[in-house]
Amino acid sequence: MKSITEQLLSIISDWKGIPDKSAYNIREDSGCAGRQSTANIEIISKTDRPGIDIRVKAGTKGETVYIPACITHSNVDDLVYNDFYIGEDADVTVVAGCGVHVEGEEESKHNGVHRFYLEKNSRVVYLEKHVGTGEGNGNRAINPVTWATLGEGSYMEMDTSQLGGVDITVRDTKATLLKDAKLVVKEKLMTDGSDTAESKFEVTLAGDGSGVQLTSRSVAKGKSEQTFRSRIIGNAVCTGHSECDAIIMDEGVVHAIPELTARSVDAALIHEAAIGKIAGEQLTKLMTLGLSEKEAEQKIIEGFLK
């Protein structure tokens, strides 16, 4: 494993060396830099395309699987397909994330397609961090695709963040929820310079008692531009709530484009969106405590994205 990979891993997955009892697959520059399965979590290479299958046995409790991807230099175009099969009544944490390091003029790109299949009463917490590093002028592009099918009574929580260094990103998330399934999504995003970011969410509430809570918080600095698209489709007795909160700074641009579709009289769907600047009274209050204007702005942003 390269030293740059180790540095990126510490940022995106709090990596502190090889975990003795956890399953993991480390992707480095389109190859595998290390893999380990456990008695309950098996990781197998695909034979028809780049990527892996992760199979979690029914009833597995309290285990973590790490699947980070790292790019360590310019001129890499990486594409990977990872499929997760979560057995009935399992409860696991998936630590994903991607780091792209560029020192040259050429672009490096990671496209990751993650598909989740949750069986009855299973539970998944999905943690994903993205970061770009390096002094090169080439673009750092990360385009995550997440598709999920949540079986009866299952639960999935997605906590995703991109807080710097990624020049281009398109984030595409789709989910279908069956009876009594629940999905919670928490997205945190910051762009700067000439960065562009697009987040697309489409959730179909197909079963009675299903529900989704979708929250996106973002900060657009410099001349960066963000687009947030959300669509919640209620086909049954269900609840759906989408919330987009954004702070604009400098010459940043934010688009919020919500869509709600109800095909049942018992579908309760809500969308909220708020876009604005940092309030002057917040800056003034922190500056009276001894912070400079820049330090006060940073504190406010950190609290907003927490």
C-alpha cells in the first residue's frame, strides 16, 4: 500500500491500520491493495466487471466492513461496481469513501456504483467521505452512484460528506422501500473555487408504512455551483420529508429543485428548502468573543455542516 493511500484512508475512513476482526477491501488506483473476509462477511471479486460482492450472513450483529477507494496520481479513470447483499436480521456498518490525489495536469476520476439489497428486518449504517488532495492542476472527480432496495422492516442510514478538494462531482442516489422500511439520508457538501456539484435523489415509497428522511446541508464558496434535485414518490401509506439548507458565500450559486409525487391519498410528503448567507449578527457575536471575521465564518460553517 502506498503512503499516499494510507494518508487518504486516514481522512476518508479513520483508518488506523488493518483491523483484526473486520472485513475490508482497499481499492488503490483501480487495483486491490488488501482484502479480508470474516466468518460472517464474505468479499468476492466479480468475474464480469470490476468490483466486488459483499455478502453479510443473516443475523450478523455489530460488524463493520471497510471498502474505501483511493487514487494516488493523475490520469486515472476508475470505475467499480460493488454489490451488498445484507441477510435477514443483520445489523452492520459499511465504511466507504474515496480520496483522489492529483499532482499533475491530467484529471483523475473515480466512479463508484454501490448497490444494496437489504433483506427483511436488516439494518445498515453507511458512512461515506470524499476528499481531493494534491497540488496538481488536473481535476479531481468523484461520481458516486448508490442504488438500494430495502426489504420489509429494514432500515438504512446514509451519512455522506464531501468537504473539500473535489472539483467535479455528480452524486446519484436511488432507493425503493418496501413495507415498513425506513431510509435516513444525511448529506454534507462544501464547494469552493470553480467546483461543480450535483446531488440527485429519487426515493420510491412502495410499501405501506415506509418512510424517508432526506437532509442536505451545503456551503457554496468562491465561484462554485451546486445543484440539488430530490424526488420522493409515494405509492402507498407512507411518509417522506426532504430538506435542503444551503449557505452561499462570495459568488457561489445553489439550485434547489424538489419534486413530490403522491399516488396514494395516504402518502404524506413534505419538502423544505432554504438558501441564504451567513447572518451578520452571527458573525458579530463571534467577533466580540475575539475571533477574526474569517475565523468566525469558519466556526459557523463547521457548526452548520456538523
